[in-house]
Amino acid sequence: MKFSFLIENKTEREGILAEHGLSIYIESHGKKILFDAGPTDHFAQNAQAMKIDLSQVDFAVASHGHYDHTGGFPRFCEINAKAPIYIHKNAFRKSYGYENGVMDKETCGIRWTDEQREAIADRLVLTEGPVEITPDIIVTGTVPIGDDFKPTERFSYYLEDGTLVDDDMTHEQCLIISDPEGIYIFSGCSHRGVLNALEFGKSMFPGERVAALIAGMHLYSATAEDRKRVVDAVENEHLDKVMPVHCTGIKAICDLKARLGDSCMVATAGDVYDGSDR
């Protein structure tokens, strides 16, 4: 197991670009995987600087239908002529976020042009439930939520008849990889709750220990009470490694690092993780 952060909100590496988004290149079980593609083409520039050949990627996964995870896929399809992209069937909602209760004017959803979507349409594999790529690699499809789940941010989208409805983020999905060390759970933003993503990921490989949770946890806008609830629950899982990235927020990252110590790794663009780094 080896994975490299092509895009993350921050970087400590000279010559590596950082921006609000996420893209991770993964090598496992003889497969080369792209998990998300950031908001722009910068992921590809970083891959080149890191000597990663994206043309050899076997398949890609879009964690959900927001621009900061999908913007680079048209460029990826120019570089790579073969890899399918597993994306949820509901990912193409034109969603809008809110700032201080006021809906944003620009969509936070996928921002491909009609021409770009048409050009890569035959590369898209639409998911809903779990999809087994190999016996050791699963794309979860919709992450289920419990009755007590409280989202930290609201999104809405328009139906075809113009009605504005809440986006329940059913297009959020995770990538789960079973390795001899345990399972690796990759979650882009965890809009349906990082604890739900963790539990659903564990259910894909019952009885296996979790080697690492690599997740945007979407806690930057959470209350102190909600941050503590999540940090407490993550600590109680006794995971080998926790990598809070992207939308987790600096306060929650600091909370996790303070609580988990060396078990919490603060990843940045340009970082490379090898399964032996334990």
C-alpha cells in the first residue's frame, strides 16, 4: 500500500501546488488508482513533479459531485485514455452551499462544461450501492446515515421543475481497500458523517482491523461540541493511523493531533505514505 497526495489544501513541499480540494494517487494490489482530481489541473502538474504517471492509472473514483474533487477529471481523461471513473449517479446535481444562511450564487457542484462532460461520458461508471472492483477494493456507493446524524453544512439543488430542495448528499461515497495490514478507508468530504463513513467502510470487510482512515471530515464549520463528539468517537476506535485532510478544518485537525499524537498524521500536498510508515 502506497499513496501520494496530489492535491490538498496545504503543502510544505517546494514546487508543489496546494489548493482547496483533494486528490490522492494510490498503488495497491497491483492497481493504480486516482481518488478525486481536485478543482483544477494542478493535481496533474503535481503528479508530474512527483514523477507519477497518470496515464497508467487503472481506474478513478470521484468521492462526490463537488467541484473541488472533480474539476480535474477532464484533464485526467486527456492524460489517461483508458481508466473508468466511478462516480455516483446523483453526483450531477447542481448543488449550492450557503454562507450565513444565504445561498451561494455559484454552484459548488461539478463545473464541467457540456463539452467536457460529453467528451468523457463513456468513461463514467455510475454507482449507487457498493461496487467490488476486486475482492480487496470496494467503492461503497451511498454512505448510509443514522437518525441522529447532524450535517455540518447545508446544500440545495433545483429539480427540473425549478423547485429548490435540500441535497441529501447521497452521492458521497468512499473507497475501501483491504490490505494485509488492515483496511484503508478513503473519504473525500464525509458530508454524510465521517463516523458513518468509518462504520460503513468497516462493514465492507467485516472483522478486519482499520489500518488507516484518510478523510476530509467536514468539521471546519462544526460547533465545538460536534467537533469534540467526533474526536471522542475517533479516539475510541483506536485506529492505527488517522489522516484528517481538506475540509476537516484546522481546529479539528489540532484536536485530533493533540488527542491521538503520532497516530494522527497531518498530510499535505506532495506527501507520500508507504504502508511501512507505522
